[in-house]
Amino acid sequence: MPRPSPAEIRAARAENTTARERDFATHHGITEADLLAAHVGRHDDTEITRIVAAPDRLLPPLAAFGDLMGLTRNDSCVIEKTGRYGGSDNRVALEIRPEHWVQGFAMAREVSGGTRHSLQVFDAAGDSVHKVFLMEGQDATGWAAMVAALALPEQSDALPPACPRPAPVAAPAIGRELPAGAAERLMKAAAEAGVPVSFRVGNRGCTGSFAGLIHKVVPYGPWMNVLDPGLELHLRSDHIAAVRADGETVRATGKDGALIIEMGGLAPGWADLLAAEG
């Protein structure tokens, strides 16, 4: 199937404005980066600017804005952490592999009640690496100035060169295998017992992490969700093929063997929860 042109992508998007960017891209056989590239400039309610993607230039200016929402994901899990970029208090904790921070975009989208501002970074294959969202009521004027400073000289709507997605890297199959549903049960049990946990969710270019107490853990369709102030995590349960415990570290992997989420415990109670899984 030939790759659609930027104009064709925009026309298709105009007919379906409600789908999430990732879902729309998948449905049309393009990448999320293709979708944003096709909309560079001002189109209807959205303005897209090409920006520097290198993390050593992109991330430092974010420290001036206080709490922001950082989103890191793979195909089967999403972690959204509200916190600061820089400093030690309430930090958005990231493990960065900068060679995969290849394509950068700033998005300003008109939504009910205002404008939603974000920075979005993708790898060479067009897959999401990391996204940063300005919170409601924060300094939109300062954000616009930052975007202008990060903007690339070339603001074409040309699609990036097609680059095949690398083969997934299988996580080591070490430790004892846990029963089906163990990851979801451990999340729920940790919330109910007040046991602090840690999560690591990542992709080729970035891993986001969290450590602390969780409270509201609820299933919705195929997703198991943590819905707390300052932290949301969405785990696609039906994508999990195996769960293994290596000591007190739990890893859930997909059918291709790739790591979906890594979990751990931060108190003696975690060992008890693991023991209950057999």
C-alpha cells in the first residue's frame, strides 16, 4: 500500500478528528510522526512546529515551568507522571537513550476551554519516545517563546523518510514464571495493602519510572489502570504473554518477548504479595 501524501493525511484527518493520534495513524498505515509532520503549520484547530529533538537541548528549558505531565509509552503500557523536569523534588524520572530522540514537534491544539500545548518526540521509525504536556493555567506565553527558540529553520510538511521499525529486543526470561494475571493482581494488592511499588515503562529511546504508593487501581476493558493524582498508568492486560519474578523484580512481557512493564516493591510487604502469587 503506497504511503499517503501530507495532503491525503490531512484530508483523512479532517474526516476523523476524534480518534487519538496513535489510533488514527495505525488505522491509516502511517506513523504518529507522519501524522504530525503532515500538519506542520496551522491547520484548522491545530498548530504544529518542528523542533529540536535532542534531549540535551529540549529538556533543560522545561525546568522553568514547574510541574508538567510527562508521558512515556510502548505498544502495551503508558505511564503519565506529573512533576518537574530538573531538580530532585517531584521529578519526572527518565532514563534517556538520546540516539533515538530523532524527530521533534510542538503541538498547540484548541480544545474545549483553551489550548492544549505539548512537545512530542519520536524515533527514526516514527514511534513515540516521550511527550510533555503543559498543565492548565500555566505560562502559555513562556511556552510559546520556548517553542520559538527550539523551532527548526525548515518547517516543511514533508513526511520523514520511511524507516522500518527495529525488531523487538526480547527481555531475558529469568526468574520464576507467575500465573496469568499476576501483574494486575499485584498492582491491585499493593494499592489495597498500602505497599509502595515501583514501575518502569519504556521504549527504545526512553524509560519513565515511578516509585511510591498507589491508590486507585481499576480495570476498564482490556486495560488495568492506576488513576491517581500525579500518576496514571495504563496496562494492556491482553498483550501480556508471560510474567516472571526475578527476586523481587517482576517483568511482564509480550508475545514477542519484549518488556512491557517492570515492577518492584519498596517495603517488606512486597515480598508477601509476591509469595501469594506462588
